[in-house]
Amino acid sequence: PDSSFAWIFNEYPSFVHQDSRRFVSQETGNLYIAKVEPSDVGNYSCVVTSRASRSPVLGSPTPLVLRTDGVMGEYEPKIEVQFPETLAAAKGSTVKLECFALGK
């Protein structure tokens, strides 16, 4: 809850918008892209903003390139996030649970 995460595509202010293919985990900061398309190729930089200081920190760019051989393998379905056994919450508060599954 102390930080929020966003991703920039190529250069500021082109932020990655979450949609049916793109997801930014507010738990880990990871960016997930399903079914990568040629338009996804470029440089991605993570932006972390502390809620206390409200000052964003920009990570170095990470390039995304398409493999030309088409070989990536197949993955067994799995849940990527591990949930705690118990989650305590105050009455009337808002709770956000984040679940992300990988697989083909």
C-alpha cells in the first residue's frame, strides 16, 4: 500500500494502459502482456510512486523484442500469486485481492 506501479512504453508520457491483454500488478509491479503483438515491441520502463513522498522513480528501459523463430514453449496453467491463509480487514474497509494465472 506504500507504493503504486505504472509502466511507460517507449517514452514519457506514453503509459501502458491495462486492457484485456495488459496487466500491471500492484502487488509486485510486474507488467504482464498476453499474446504479444508486433505493436508491443519497444522499450518499457517501470515507474514507482511512493504514496508518502509522491515522488516517482523511473527505472531503466527494458526492451521487448519478438522472437523470429516462434519458439517459446508451452506452459502448464498455474496461479502466479500466493494468497495468505487469512486476510484481516476492518469492517467497511476496501480489500483488493490480486490473482494472476499463466498458461496455455
